[in-house]
Amino acid sequence: MKVIILGSGTGSNAEAILRAERDGELGQAAVRAVFSDNESAGILSHATNYGKPAHFLSAAPYRTKLDGEAENVWINEIQAMEVDLLVLAGFMRVIKPPFLQAFDKQIINLHPSLLPSFPGLNGIRQAFEYGVKITGCTVHWVNEVVDGGAVIDQALVRVEDDDDLQALASKMHHAEHLLLPSVIRRLSVGDIQFPQ
Ligand code: GRF
């Protein structure tokens, strides 16, 4: 199962995927490349460190979506790679219908809350400020509704009374680093099915 990872930031989840592959824990999945809309994103360095192609593609002039001419470039570059699965790991752009249709039922996203609670930006902070005692992370199929596609799997994170936001974020990332590679592995060996 050929995989690409798309991200805009630190790339700790991409690193967890790449480490799992290196350690033989990613089933039949193989990461072909990492793409970022941010030229200086840490995610690109992680790709290089693990010997994977690291591609910066501009998404200008837009700031929060993939649209217009830039979207066409992204679609063409990724289609040329003939991949099976696109993993959004901290990709900070709204995906629009042309991109969704080009990779129909092939895109998964990681979100740092138990969806459908706390969609959108700052999922960890939203849950912390609400005061929930259990939160977690979600891997879901991507559709036209931001953070709204069918849930694939979730992991729980307990909020202890003495957790501050930073402590909660750290526990969340630990849970994410286990969940996302696990979902990719299970997709690759058929333990989780792609949608029909
Ligand atoms: C993760 O918390 C993920 O849930 C959210 O963005 C963050 C990306 O972190 N969508 P990283 O770049 O993988 O470290």
C-alpha cells in the first residue's frame, strides 16, 4: 500500500509513521513521499532524515485552503505517484471537492479530539477549556465537511485534575503517535476496509 503524508508543521506524527515503517511495524504500507505547503516545516526534515522524498508545494495565494491553480498542481503531482492512501498529519488547509474527487475514499485525517466533539482548530485547547475529563484523538475518512468524515478509530486520553494544557497536549501526541501508524498498518493488511 503506497502512502504519502501531507503536513504543515512539526511532523511528529509523520515521524511516528516513518519510525514504524523503519521498525517493520507498518504492515504492507510504504511511505513514498511527504508533501508540505510550508517550506520550513519540520515534517520535511523528518522525511529527509528517514530517506524519503520531501516535497514543498506552494498553496499560495490562499492561506487556509487548497484551491485554484495551486490545487491543480498538488493533484497532478500526487496523481503521478499513483499512491493508495493520503494521510493528513497536521495539514492545515481545507480540502475542496476537486481534490477530494481526485483521491476519492483515499484520504484520512488525524484530529486531536474525540470527534464529533471539538472539530476545527485547537481541538486540544477546546476540550481542555471545556473541562472534559476524557478526550482523545480520532482518525477519520476525509469528506467535504471539515473533521466530519466517518470515524475509523479513536484513542482515549484522560484529563487529570493537575494537567495543564501542555501536559494534556503531550499526552495527546503520545496517543496520536500510536493510533495513526496503527490505523495505517491495519488498512494495509485489510484489518480495516477502505470505503466502497
Ligand atoms: C496533531 O495534533 C494532529 O492531531 C493535528 O495537528 C497536529 C500535528 O502535529 N491535526 P504534528 O505536526 O504531527 O507534530
